[in-house]
Amino acid sequence: MQSIFSQLTLKDGLDIIIVAFLIYQGLLIVYGTRAVQMLTGVGILVGLFWVGHSFKLYSLNWLLDHFFDSFFIIAIILFQDQFRNALATFGTGQRFFGFLKDTDDHEDINEIVEACQSLSREKIGALIVVERTHGLANFLATGSRLDSKVHSDLLYALFQSSSPLHDGAVIITKGRVAGAGCFLPLSRNIEIDRHLGTRHRAALGISEDTDAVGITVSEETGRMNISVGGSFYPCENVKVLRQYLKHLVAREKLDETLMPIKFRDNLS
């Protein structure tokens, strides 16, 4: 064991650190998603592969040998969403190297929270999406362009039933209300509550495909939710909603005393 460490050079150490870092970031990307279940399945196949070669099981070896010959292509097909998100995140450097935020984030957050409070109180359904590092231009193209300052009165007015844009999502990009009435991809998660409507499925769907933050207000109960990383986080009150947004958008540390549930740091 000592002879092995004595042969390691600085280059070998750097190589190990980089590979370990990439593996760790890959695990963070798939953690809490359906990819974890697929990775578990792959792990079982690897175990069967070892059993087949250890006990010389001809049929099993033939089947798994052919499977692993094409494993790289199969992995790309199975994990295409995760690969896309990982490359997009790596391209922006957000998860890997951090980034600077605009000073107006807190003002925008306060306007969003104030609008959601009014919408929740009056049980008016709403879906607001806040862009982070992944661009949402393709989703903006499905709605009406606005390019307006983020203001609670504007957000409140857009979701009134008399508004022609109330059915779609409002997308906030770079501190501006970029568009309204936008159509989002619905979640493909078959395990979510069947009682959730299209608005909540769309919020979950956009958080599965991008790192955007979705905010929903239920028109039936007035409850507010945050969706990020393919998961819902209920907001019992506006204080919790504000803390989530400050953490996700302004990158502030969470006030644990206000959190009704454990919030995963890897979704930041």
C-alpha cells in the first residue's frame, strides 16, 4: 500500500481530484430525480454481469456482453435530460464556479412575493417562472412578449380571469417580466399526485428540463408552492416563499427556522 502512494505524482493527484469532482457533480445532478432509479437498475445489471462471469453462465454472459457493448449509446438515450442539464450548467459555470447576481434581486423577490400573497388570498391561480442560468427563450416564444419591470400590480393583473394571458405562465428573465401566456412542458413524472392540475404539472415540468424556479398558486386552495429540480416545496406562508426565493435567486443562506421541510442544498 505504501509503495502505491509513493509512486503517485502531483499529476496523478490532480487527475484523481478532477475525476472525483466530476463524479460528485454528476451525482448531484441526478440526485432526487428519476435517473437515480435508472442508475439503480444499471447497478443491478453490473452485479448480474459479475455473477455471470464468476459462475460462467453462458446465456447470461452473452446477453449482458451485447448489452454493455452498446452501453454508451443506451446511457445517452436514458439520461438525455440529465446530460443536457449538466452541459448547460457546466457552460454557464453556475454550479461549478459560482456567479455574480444582480443587486435588484431582492426588490424583484419582494414584488413577486407581494403578488403571490394577494393571489393566494383571493384564490386566483397563477404560475410564475423565474429564469436562473438556463435560457428560457424557446418557452418565451410560445407566449406574448412584455419586457416590463417586475411589479406586483402587473403580476396580479396578468392572472385575473379577465386577462387574455391568465392561462399561461409568466416568465421573469434578468429582472424583467419577459413574457406572459407562455406554454411550458408538462411533467413526465408518473409518480406525482394525480389531483395536481395542468398548472402544477407545467411548473414541475419546467423545473425538470431547466434550473428555473416555478411558483404556483392554487385557485382551489390558494396554496403556494415552489418547484425546482423536479420537486415541489410547499410554502405555508409568504415568509417561507421569500426565503426560498432568496436562497434560489439571490443565493442567500436559508433561515432554517422558517423551513417546514428540509431543503436540498444541491438545488441551489
